Amino acid sequence: MVRRLGFVPLLVGVLSVTPGSVALAQRPAGDAASFAAYVSTGYRVTPNVTYITASGTELKLDFYRPAQASGPLPTAIFMHGGGYRVTSRKEASVLSVMPYLQMGWNAVNVEYRGSGIALAPAAVEDARCALRWVINNAKEYNVDTERIIVTGQSAGSHLALMTGLAPASAGFDRNCPGAAPLKVAAVVSWYGVFDYTTLVDDPKRDYAITWIGGQPNYKDVAARVSPMTYVRAGLPPVIAIHGDADPIVP
């Protein structure tokens, strides 16, 4: 049986929370009841914030933050999976941000345009606009802009990679202009696509074909939305967690 990796708690050492930066940050690691009580009373949720309107659609994010933070915090921006077919699955993905909440971080759960609304590279543009929104609103939401990571699963992981690796010159930021550079401290990829150039002609990869392959210049688009295209010196660190027998994302 082939099993895709699930989400597990992850620590990124260089982004650790400093002592005293979050009230109630230390809890018994295995005490589920204690953690549930902490989340229900120690966190504030700002749901369904419109971070951009694109293709006539208001795109939303949910922002989770400790209720009693004493300063800017590390922040995880999460993008859901689903083969780019569904615009909003953020509500179904809320458990995926729990490891970051357990560490006392901020967490942002983001939706983006699915292929039924707009083809590639629309979802990449949305993911980068979500990062722009977080940076622009860092002061209000206690975000440490030097300790933002982007993460996701499957299609969302690919979008996290594109958010963290693509330069401004790639042209994905036209809908969310701003003076501050889009930068992240790290990318955490859960079984995400690194190279679409071979998948877009593979009938077994229907998600690639429905998101990219229907366009006349689909091969150029596939290269443009492939994180491998942007590998270069000076990138933020990337960790890729991926099963070696994954039947969906090779």
C-alpha cells in the first residue's frame, strides 16, 4: 500500500520562539486537553479576511495569533492542497496549522483561485499576494517579517515553493504591488511539485493538465510555474518531505 505522508509537528530551529515572547507558550507536549484549552482561550482568530480580489472573487485568509503576545512572532503561511480544483479548502485544513499554534507562532490559512476560476499562474499570483498582505499588515498582527515561513501540502506546497523561490522579475506580483520585497525565512514543502515541465504532458497527472495544459503556450507556462526554474544562489532554506512511492506527485 502506498501511503502519502501526513502532517506532523515540525520545528524549524532558526525560527524558534524566544522565551517569554508568548504568554502560555509552554504546555505539556502530550496533553491534548491542555492544548485544546490553550487554543480556545489563548488564541484569537480573525476569519475570512479579504486579502485580494481577483477574477471577480474575494480571496480570503484566516489569521490565528496568540491573544497575549508581547512582540512580533514567527508566522507560518499555509496553503491547502486539492489539485488546484477547489478555491476554498482552508476550513478543512485548519488542523494543518495546529503544530505552529502549539509552538506559539502566528498561523495564516490561505485560499486561492482554483482552475475552475482561473488557470495557471493565477494561484501562484494569489499565494504571493497573501504573503504581501501579511507583510503589509505585520504591525497590526504582530508578525516578525524576518521569520515568516510558507508551507502547504501537494498543490499548496507547490504554491509555497513558488512564493518563497520566485523572484519579483518573474512577474507574478502584478496584482499586489508594494514597495517591500517579498521574502521568507524558509519553505516547508509537503509532497509538492518542483518541476511541471514533464507532468503537463502526462495524462496520469490530470491536475497538471487541468491547471496548465489547456493553454496554447502550456509548455512555457509549465516552465514558468516550476520552482526548479528559479533555483539559484541565495534562496531561503527549503525542506521537502515526500514519500518515495507517491503515486500522485512523483
